[in-house]
Amino acid sequence: MRRVDVRSASRAFIDVVRSAWSWSLRADMCHSLSGSDRSTLGVMTQHVTARPWHRRVPADVWRVVTTMAAVLGTFATALALHEAFGFGSALVVLSVVLSLTLGRHETDASSGARAARLATLVLVAVAAHLVAVTLFDHAVLGTLLLVAGLSLPIAIRRFGPTWSRLGTLMSLPLVAVLTTPAVAAPAPGDTWWAPVMAVVAYAWVVASMLVARAGGVAHATPPPAPARTRPARRLDASARMAIQMATSLGLSAVIGHLAFGGHWPWLVITAFVVCAGNRGRGDVLVKGAERVVGAVVGTLLATLLAGHVARGSHLVVALVFVALAVGVWLRPRGYAFWAASITAALALLYGFYGVGGTHLLAERVLGVVIGGIIAVAVSWVVVPVRSHDVALLRVADVLRAVQEVLDEHLRQRLVDHGELDAAIHDLHPIRSTWAVHRRTTRDTATPADAIESVDELVLAVRGLPERADRAVIGRAARQLGAARRRLRDERSVASLTGDLRSIAQSVRDAAGHR
């Protein structure tokens, strides 16, 4: 791997962040003042300048800065170790991928929990490196190990949030294996450097997170909702998604090896991205389309750009980090942006190593499209997960948490919204799918309407004072209990819309009787 000037690459990235910071702050203020006169601007400016400087920076920018601080710190450390000890450049890529993805999954935890996660990450990093070596020496065996390693973490989610997080950690190093260009093939002697890179990435992620929270610019995300006992089925959702992932990756790998030769990872990466986080057939179809479109756009832009930049250029390194930063920034606004940014970063990375170029553009785009089609088709045909069943479970979890909050108000106990926050957090990812469904159906009542009524109810519950009218709260709690029984018996989310809005009004009435 060519020597990369860390200072030059970092300076180029920081300049982009500063520009984005300034633009985002101005855009945020202009949006807030839309339709207002200049006097409003003067009042708002006086208010903003009275706040601490870091509070005036949009939260999205701080999220990007925190994430990319960990990524750049990891890259600089890994690159320095690479130049000092001469291990393969594939491990530098591994460390960057780990630091980028770990930031989304690392939340507040005890030192014991962090130690367990780090130990898991270290062990899997060693295993992932051995899988990478096997891929280049024995392609069939390596592919089987890769498919199993990316599917097993999904299957163990059924055992609860702790296992779900460990499963996520288990998959990250294996994802990094797919992102490494063939010319950066791992060396067998580098095996014991893999855990070092894992420790470096984890340390930078935790350090940046702690610094951001100490400075008051970042907050912990809600913990996962506790696992609930579900009625026994032949196959639960986790097992189905694991089977779908294994089938998608297996088919993509076979077709990739047969039709694309050494570029088979293009199909497998896309299939993995489309299948990951499957929340039902509708979710896979909508998000699959977003991810494929984003991946194609990112591939087009990055490949054309990389074709005009010299191989191994410092500018390519800076552009990779810019693409990652843009992806982190825009991900909450749509998964297509994230897919475009990550795919662009991968295309630039391949260009840095001199792999690909404009002459392979059509083949790369075709590989992305085929990988996405395989993933969507498998998710619809092989032990499919119904989107309505997912919505049913998520809405039921939120209503159960609301019921517990109302019960605490009735008992005049200290109210804890932690479980409600976690349930709402889990409900959020399915909103976009059902919003698309509502725009494409003639049904007068849809799950999207019910989800909006759930939001209305949650907002009303959050607004309850400590000493609300207990009689009215009791009536609302009884109404909610009846609605939950109806949901359990009829298994129809859309039919609850009117009931939930009526309950929300009762809760607001309780808040008005002090």
C-alpha cells in the first residue's frame, strides 16, 4: 500500500466538515425563519448567541464529527502501525470499517459489558482474517465460512438484546472482508494483527463517544426493548431472516463467481445490505429499491470520479472519508443516501488500488442490480416474514409500554419512560414502508394511520403531569386494555386507529384536570 500522508488527508477532510458545519447552521436558521421578518432574525440571533457555542451547532453535525473523529483516529493509528510493522493494508481497511460501524451500536454500558463486547470483537476479528485468507486460497470453503459467519449472528437474536448486540459485533469484521479489494489480499502472517486493529477501532469509538457525551453534544440511544415471549412457531423471525440471509449470500456468491469472476463481492455486498435488518417483505422491497438505486448512483459517481484521479492519490483517500461523512450525515434522511455514500467509498477504495475504472462501470452496476434482485426475491419467497406481523408486534410492544406508564400514574409512582422510549425506537424503522403502502393503496384505514395514532397517544402520555386526574387515567387505561385485547384477537393494526385517538384524547383530558 502506498504511503498516505495522514496530515494532508485529514486536513482535506476537516475542510469539508467545516464547510458542511457552516452550511448546515445557516440552512437550519433560514428554515426556522421562513416567512418571518427581520425583527425575528434579530431576536433569534440574540437568543442563539446567548447559548453555549457547542449548543448552536446542529446535532447532525456533531454526530458526523463524533463518528468521523473515531474513524480518522483509527485510520491514523492503523496506518502508523502499518508503516512501522509492515502488515497487510487489508487490516487498515478492516479497522476503518469497524470504527465506522461500531459507533452506531455502542451505547452506554458497564465496564463489564464493554469488556465482553471487546473480547467478542477480538475473537471474531481473528476468525474473519482466517476466513479472508481461506477465501483467496480455497474459494469454495472460504465462501461457505463467510455465508455462515454472516447468517449465524442473525439467528442468535432470538435470545434477547444482549445476544443481538453480540451478533452484530460478530458480523462486522466479516463485512470488512467483503469490502477489501482483491489486490489488498490478507497475508497469513497478519493473523495476530487483526485483534490489534479491532482494539484500536473499539478504543477510538468509545473515546470519541465519551468525549462527546462529556461535552454535552451527544446522548445515549434508547436500549433495545426487552425480549418478550412470543407464541411458539415453526420458525421465528430471527431464524427466517438467517435462512434468507444465507440463501441470498449463497446464490449471490455462486452467480458472482460464475459470471463476474474476481468481482463476485459486488453481488454479495449488495445482497447483504438489502437483507440486513429485514422487517418484512414490504420493508425489503422498499428499502431494497432504495439501496439498489443508492448503490448504483454511488457507483456511477465514484467510478467516474476515480477515473480522473491518479491511483494511490492522497485525494482519493480524502474523498473516501468525505463520502463516509456524507453517508453518516444523510443516513437519517433515507437509506438510499447511506447506500450511495458507502458504495461510492468502496468504488473510490477500489480506484485507489487501481481495481475497476470506467471500463468496468457497466459490470459493477449490473452486479449491484443482480445482487439486489436476488435479495428481494429470496426475502419474498423463502420463509417470508410478513410486514403486517412485524407491525403487529411493534405496535403491541408500544401499547404495552404505554399501559405500564398509565399504571404507574394510577399508583402515583415515579414514572420511567425507558421502556416506552425503547419500544418507540423499535417502531420507527417500519414507518417509511407503511407510508409508501398508504400512498399506493385505496384502503381508507392503513397501518400507517394506526402508527400515527400511536404517536399521538405516546405524545399525550408523555405530557401527563405528576398529579393528573386518576379517574380519567383509569378510564383511559381500561380503554387501552380493551384495544390491546382487540389487537390480539383480530390481529389488525389498521382497525385500531380510531380507538387509539380516542384514548389519546382521554389522556389529554386527564392532563387538564389537576
